[in-house]
Amino acid sequence: MWNKKKEEEYPPKPVATPAAPANPIRENPSMSTAPATPHFTSDARGPAVIGKSVMIKGQIFSREDLTIDGEIDGSVELHEHRLTVGPNGKLQAGVKAREVVVLGTIHGNVDASDKIDIRKDAKLVGDIKTARIVIEDGAYFKGSIDIVRPETKPASAPAPKPVPASAPVAAPSAAAAAAPGSPVAGEVKR
């Protein structure tokens, strides 16, 4: 219709298309509606967990919160973190942590720098050293408790500045005049 002459003069050339491979490679993959897999950080996920079917003999050191629902024979150290002994957890271990929550059983000494919480139906046999403690009704505890206060530096009051002998003496106030012999601020008594 429009330019029949031009179409007749230049017939379309057949374009050779390569055969499609069995597994096509896409340069731009389609967008998925599923959420992206998050990059895990210690803040985004919960505590590390030792499951109830796990048994460990030895030492455990952790730099993150830890939940133990299995059996441990040895020692557990989480100096600045929280240890939770789950309802199925059984520890034959010495424990050192910032905070300890017991729902299961611990046979061993516990050193919690901040707090220990022994919940209902929990069992702890051993000595405790902590700043704060909670023992719920129904929990079993046998041992000694040493409550330690967090180390606080005594607040040292600044020493009063001595008044030089050549400093001018303030005029006595009316209150000082009413009570003879009492020193007034700024006076030097000799």
C-alpha cells in the first residue's frame, strides 16, 4: 500500500536464527516474588542452638547467645552472653556466662556475672555466684549462693580549694551575725 514499489525492489532477507539451546541462559533473570535470602548476622538470627539429640563431651566457648537442649559433659563459657538450658537440657558442667536461664538440669557450679533465673521444674545442683538471682516456685536448687555486687568505683568528691591567706574575707551575713562564732563561707578562722 504505502510503498509497494520499495518492498518489491528490496525483498526481505531471511535471517538465520540459531537453534535454541536445551538449557537457555538468561542474561536478565526474571524477578522472583519470594523474599531474598537474608545475609545472616548475629543480630538478625536467634541464639545458637544445641538440639536435644546432641551430646557433647568437652568445652564449649561461645561469642553469642546459646540455647542448650541436649546433653553436655564438660564446661560452658559465654562470658558476655546469655545461656539458656532448655527443658530437655542436661549439663554436667561448670558454667560461666553473663546471664543463665535454667529450664532443664545443671549439675555443676554456675558463675553468672549479671543474673541467673531458675525456672519452674528446673533443677540446679551446685554453687552459684551471681549479682541477681530468681528461683521460681517449683524449682529445685541445692548448693550455696554467693551474691556479688558489680564493681563500682567509689565517687571521690573533689577536695575543697584552700582559701589563700591574702584572699579578701566576705562580709558576714545577717545569719552569721545572729550566731556569733560560726564561720561564714569565705571566712578564714585563725
